[in-house]
Amino acid sequence: MSMQKPADISGDKLTPLFTADIAHDFNNLLAIIALNLNIMRVMQQKGRTDDLSRYVIAASTATQQAATLIHSLQEQIKA
């Protein structure tokens, strides 16, 4: 199977590809958030709360990126 250039992909094929890419990216961001929350939970259970801010920042950043991704999707849908 040969790879198609983006310009060669028709509109009816582009939407599912775009949707799949966004779903994949969003899923990755959710995994980052969940992982950091889990690390924080384990650290807190072990009494290691001195370095939690690093994981809070990572989860917060991923949350912002997910919100930006969804906002971009909403703008594309409106267009």
C-alpha cells in the first residue's frame, strides 16, 4: 500500500483521518493526566509530598493542551 500525500486525500477520507488523529492526541493527553495523578497518589501515600508540584504542573499542562485541542476542533466544526 502506498502512502498518500495530504493533497491526494479526498475530503471524504480526510475527516475520518482528522478525527482519528484528534482522538489519538486527546487519548494521549488523558493518559498523561491519569499517570501524573496516579504518581501523585502513590507519592502521597508514601509521604513523599516534597516533589508533587512537578506532577501537578505536568497534569495541568496536559489539561490545558487537551482544552486547546478541543477548542481547535470546535472551531474547525464551526468553519
